[in-house]
Amino acid sequence: MLKGHKETLISAVALVVALPLFAAPAGADNNPPLAPLGDPPIPADNPQTPEKIELGRMLFFDPRLGGDASTACSSCHNQEQGWGFSDDLSRGYPGTVHWRNSQTVINSAYYGKLFWVGAASSLERQAPSAAKGAVAGNGENDVMEARLAFIPEYREAFRSVFGDEWPKIGNAWRAIASFERTLVQTDTPLDRYLRGEEEALSEQQLRGKALFEGKANCIECHNGPMATDERYYNIGVPPAPRWEEDALAQITFRYEQYAKGVTEELYRFIKDDAGLYYRTKQKEDMGKFRTPSLRYTLYTAPYMHNGALWDLTEVVEFYNNGGGENEFGHNLSPLIRPLGLNDDEIEDLVAFLEAFSGPEIRMTVPELPAYQPLPDPAE
Amino acid sequence: MIRIEFRGLLKIGVTAAVGMMAALVPGAAEDFGPVPQIETNAAQVELGRRLFFDKRLSGDAAISCASCHDPARGFADGLPLSAAYPGSLGFRNTPTLINTAHRAAWFHDGRLGSNLNDVTREMITEDYMMNMDMRLMQERFKQDPVYVEMFEAAGYGEPSNGGARKAIPEFLKTLISRNSAFDRGELSPSEQSGFTIFAGVAGCGTCHSGPRFTDDRVYNTGVPDNPEIWRNPMRHTTFVAYAMFMGIENFMNIRRDPGAHVRGHAADGSDVGTFLTPTLRELTHTGPYMHNGVFATLEEVIDFYDAGGGDDPNKDRRLMPLGLSKQQRTDLVAFLRALSGDPLTGPEFVWQDPIPTEYDVIDDWRETPN
């Protein structure tokens, strides 16, 4: 299939219907408390089975689900890098660099909407856009689907899991989603503490927890079992320095603006990631990003949508200073303001953030089955 | 959209071909004559030439047009079956681009009948060819100051995929055969005798007519299958992807290239195995031969025609055993060789300066409009 392309520079009509996304009214009382994490929701139309999960696991590690068979999901969601990618901007498809930080896939099963600006409504829909995007997998359905048909083990698995005569690419995404729903962590020190194991948190962490829920007011946005309200805010993360220093990053930056169909005026002059704006095309959504979970962040540095902050101490200092500055200052969340934490308090808060992560989740990389010629049905 | 175009084209092709059958078979050298040169715009050609050799036009920046269309091999690749975008292998022979600007339809199956702008787009965006998102390609061009100047000089304004799709065809227009022994009127006695056979008893000129020795129509000559396509999953997958996209029925179970059936869709399958008549110019540079490269040498091709073509129930009626003598076969090969001209390997055809694989940073990025 031919790759998508646009004849005109700017599409006049925004493809996405604007949805009003209201911020929660301020007031800590309304915030759901931190809570232990239960099992992830499983969609009725894609139930978990061990066979499906195993198929999804293989596909997650298989670079043949991508343009030049070099870049698997696991290339950017590397288990040794917190199931993300340890650089400010994610690596891209060969010949490119991505323009955002790679998110961990651990616990992605719990989100209502995926990606930094919630651009995908389910894991089943997220996977194809990752595999096909020009700076991610750069694959096309027909070639990827054709490849699956030439791998006998996949043929067999798609047949028994989905009843496919020939593997269907849509079912590859379903299997991957099922695998991702197993990448969860529900027994962090914080979970254990909240389930009544009082010694699961240290004294220092308990002081940090009090700050989190009080003076530092993190709970305003990072609340509930996932420590996220899944709303969108501009907290003032500064633009990625690489856009000024790295030619490939400059190319991708412009490509993203163009591909997202911003106005010509904006395309010419924007020098930062407008975040939620690309979905809603509402000025008041510029610079807003989804509050991310704080779970598993011990392993996922650097932080923020463009990896601007390199460790958790930097993150807490960032908040302590009242956030940072970007092009969209007019949208800065009023909830972000100087906190007046002293050095000890900063350390306590960082220690508490570490309680959102249990041990690293690691697994053996599956051995991938090889292509085999297809027997001629006429013989 | 594309497929409707093919259907229209085929209808015209079919009726015209039927009308032609009774018409005069060309026989004199003037009926073939030299291939006319095409007027071009120098700045646009120059831009097109650089683009043609630039690997950054492919998704992972690994291959350029010239990776498969190599000037030293007559703008083909010397392989039976083409390479492809990394991760895949091709299922067809790479055709020469020399004289392609005069064609009326493109690709072995003739599936594009519009213009080289569309052909270029297909080459760049097709996932098993260059697999490029042209929106990203355009931003790559804008990052290269040489392109910024060249697009401007070519009159295309700032770098754009639209400009690239105009400039590359402009370059292709310069790839015209020149100075073959046939065009100079300097055929040896053996070559001359080969021409007489070609245009006479062997009836080659019915299909291989005009200055490029092709009528741009499709025929079934019964060229045998190339089993390498089905033996090698890297090629078979590419075929499946193609067949899926072209809407070919039962594509997982066929083991044969349907050819121009993709544009004709004859319900009885009678157009399965028809392929576009290729040019016979520059053959000395462009082997192996046929849509699937099954013949390594011109001698094999002549033996094939001498036997009346291949085995196929729908084979064109014009192909019949010829009973040529050994000498006649030798002469015919000699004539075909005399249709090759000067190799197009000079600086007017081959980009000379190194093309950077990396890009310059825009230093004052914040102050520079995108």
C-alpha cells in the first residue's frame, strides 16, 4: 500500500472533533486518594488467554512488524530501560529520531487514553499507530500482514487464537494489547503499605507521602490507584534542547507539525510541542499533556513528554520552583506554583516517589520463529 | 482510484490492438528510427538528478532510485529479480529507465497509465520500494541547504514533495538512447540480416514496433515462471503485499505473477500472464530479461521465440515456432545488440558530488521560521 501523503501543505479542517476537556476544580478534598492497584480492565471483546498473551509477547519483540524489519516495539520499549527508552527523545525509525520521550508500557493497561496527549483510545488502537508512524515503526498493513503468513508458528497461533485462516494484522494488535495487559505491577511498596503493611514505607517515605498529599500538593493531579487523574495540564516543561542542536530532531519536529495538520501560520512559527492542541485544535489546550502515572518511574528516566528532566530530584526541584517556562505560558496550570520545600523535604518527596516502583519487570526475550516458504497448494 | 485508470487504459489498448492486427507490419528502418530527444529544463533536471541518487528519499535512508536503477547497468540492476526496500526482496525484474519517458504505460503489468509524476510517487511511497512518507521526505529536503537552493532555482519555491515529483520525471526525460549502430545506419551484414528477420519472418516488429521497439501494449508470450519468487519468503511476501493491494483474488494460493490482469480483470482470466512489451533498446546493458528475469542471455530469449514462445493456453496467437537456422538466430541476437547505444554514465546522467547522509543543524532555530 502507498504511504499517506498530503498534496497541500496544510489541511484546513482539523480531523479531530474538539472535545472540551475540563480541568478538575481545585481543592484537594475532591481528589481520589492514592490507592492500591487492582487488576487491569480487560475489554469484553478481547479476553485474555495464555496462548494469545504468548503470541502478543512474540510480536512485541518481533521487528518484522515494522517497515524494514529492524524496529520492534521492544526497540523503543526496552525492558532494560524501564520498558521505555533512556534518552530525552526516543530513538526513531532508522534515519529518524522521535520527537517525544518513549513512555513505559508498564501499567499502560489502566489508562483510558494512550500517548502523551491521549491520542489513542485503547491499546488495540495504539499498537497500529506505533507500528505505522513514519518515525516509529514505518510499517504498512499489507507487508506486515504478508510477513506473518510466512511464519508457520504464527500461522498456527493466529489460527488457534483467532480462527484466522491467514494471520490478520488487526489480530496482531489485539494479541499485543493482551500481552501489554500482563505488564502490570500491583505490589509496589506503596501498594503494600496501602494494603496495610505499615513497614513497607520508611519513615522518610512517609514524610514524603505527607508532602505529596499536603504541602507539595502533587495529589491534585497524581491521584487514585494509578497516581494520575488522566487530565491534561501545561506544567511548564521547557522545549527539548535537541530541537536547537540536532538536525534530525529539527526534521521530525517540522514533520510532526505538518502531519498533524496545523495552520500554515502555526507551522511556520511554532517552536515547541503544543501537546493536546493537536487533538482539539483549541488554543487553550496548547502545551497540555496527560498527567502520567508515577508508577514504575524509578526505571523510566528521563522524565516528561520530551525527557527534559533527567532524574526524580530534578523533577521535584522543577515543581518546587513553580514549574518551568515554555511557549504556552498563558496556559500554565494555576496549580503549579513555588512550593517552598527545603532540601530535606525534597529528599523525602523523592524517597516517596521511589515507593511507586517495585522490582524491575524482566523476562527472557522470546526466540522468534523464522520465515518458511509456503507450500504450493496445487502440489 | 488508480485501478479505474487501468481499466480505462486497457479498453483503449485492447480495441486499438485488435485494429492493429490487420494493419501493416513495420519493416523499414525509418519505421523504427532514432528515439526522439525531449526538451527539458536544465535546473529541474539538475535537481531531479540529485534526488535520483539521494538515499534520503527512502524511509530508512538506505536506498535511492539509483540503487535499483544503476546507470552502469542501463538504469536497471543486473539481477533476475530486483532487490527491494530493506526487509523485503522484489518479485520482478527491474526495468531500464532509458526511454521510459516516452512510454504510454508503466511497470511490467502496465498498471499506471497516467504519467511519470504518478510513477515516481508510487516508487517513493510503495512500502516494498522506498517506503517513504513524503511529508517526512519534504522536511528532510528543507534541512539541506543545497536543496533549498536547487528547488528555488528550478522554480518550485521551497522544497516540497510536489516539486520532487516533477523534478525526477524531468531528469528521466534526459535518459534517451543515443548513437546505437542501428541509429547510425552502420549495421554489419549479420546485424542487417538480423533486422530483416526481426521485421520479416520472425514478426517481432508486430509488438516491438516504433523507435523504442515497443507498442506499449500487453501480451501473453508464455514466459515461464521464476520459481525463486515462491521459494524465497522475502520475495513471496512482497508479492502477497502487492497482490493484496491490487485486489487479486485468492492471492495466498496463486503461484504465478498475474501480470496485467490487475488492470484488465478479465472475468475468464484470459489476461492472466500478459505483460507490457518492453523496449528492446539497451539490452546489452539490461539483462537478465523478461518481467521475472528468467532468461540470462539474449540467446536464451531467441531460443524461446524460436520455439514459439512458452507454454500457456492464453499465449498470443502471433507466437508460433519459427524454425530459424543457427545463423538466423545468431543474426537476430547481433541485431538486438546493435540497438544498444552509448552508456548513459557521464556526468549529465550521474550525480557527481557526494550527497550528504547527515543534515546540517539550523543554528538559530528559534529565530528561523520553519
